[in-house]
Amino acid sequence: MNKFFTNLSRILFVILIGFELLNELGILNFTLTFTWLGLIVTAAAVWIGLELFSFYSGRDCPPSSLKTGFGLAMLLAVALVYFDAMGDIFLFYAKLGWYDRLGHFMGGAIVAIIFFSVIRNLFACRRLYLSPLATGFFITASATFLGVLYELEEYFEDMLTGSSRLGDALDTANDLFLDLTGAAIIALITSLYVYRKSRSAN
């Protein structure tokens, strides 16, 4: 099942990036709120990051020890990238004030799930162990850091293309707060899960 979800995610990435490239090259002519370049960079960066996480978390591990969670987490990440692209293509970011906020909240949560899946695989392979508190802190900090990188991508997109994707300081702070909130909720849930598992194992 993990392999199925992973391969499905790759197919969906190819479809989306191919569609975005066709529009960037002018072969297709769909309208957009911001820029096709920004969407291509976002989708490609997420895909490459997920492939690196998948490789690292499963490296030198027998297949029987790997958990199915990462494939599902990868599919959730693809859904988030599609959510972002649809918001741009169908002008939801311009028309619906809540759409961007929901995207950042889900983004923080899904990134936290991905990092937890990586930690879980490393733990199953006996290559890493973190306490419940350290697990929660790590995935929250990592998800928030990636949220900062996303805001920087918006900043550089505005600088290079003249778009207005970043918004004002209040919007940026709100985005980062929602990234943090989504990640923190998942961190709390996963930390309690790790704690219960460790108690039941003793």
C-alpha cells in the first residue's frame, strides 16, 4: 500500500507540473492569480523534498520494517499542492479570504505528518529514537521552518515577477501562525501516540 500511494503521488506530480509547464510555455492559456513559475517551483520543491525524505527514511531498512504512513503522507502533500494550485488557477485566493488561511493551517499539519512518518520509519529501523516531547518539538519546528521557506519563495517571486503574492506583514505573520498552529496540533497528537506506545512497550 505504501508503494501504491507513493507511485500515485508521483503520477499526480507529473500531471500537475506538466500542466503548469504547458501554461508557462504558452501552449495552454489558463488564467492565474499569481504566476505559473511560482506554482512550478512550489510543486517541484515539494516533490524533490518528499523523494529525499522517502529515500532517507527507508534507506538500509528491510521493507518489512517500513510503515505505510509515509506513502499516505506523501499523497496528502500532493493534495495540498493541488489545493494551492487550484486556489491560484480558479482565483480562490482572490475571491475567498478563508482559502489561504485554510491552506496554511493544512500545510503545517500535513508537513508535521510527513516529518512524523519519517521519524517513525527511522525508529522502526532502529536508526533514531526521540522522546515524545522531542518528537513533538522536532516536527513543529521543522514544519514552521518550511513555512518560513514558503514565505521566502513568495517574496522572491514578487521581487522577480512583480506579482503581489506575499501580501503585507500582517498577512505573512498570520500565515506563519497558522502553519505553526496546524503543526502544533499534529505534534500534540503524535507525541501522545509515541508516549502511549512507549508506555505499553514497557
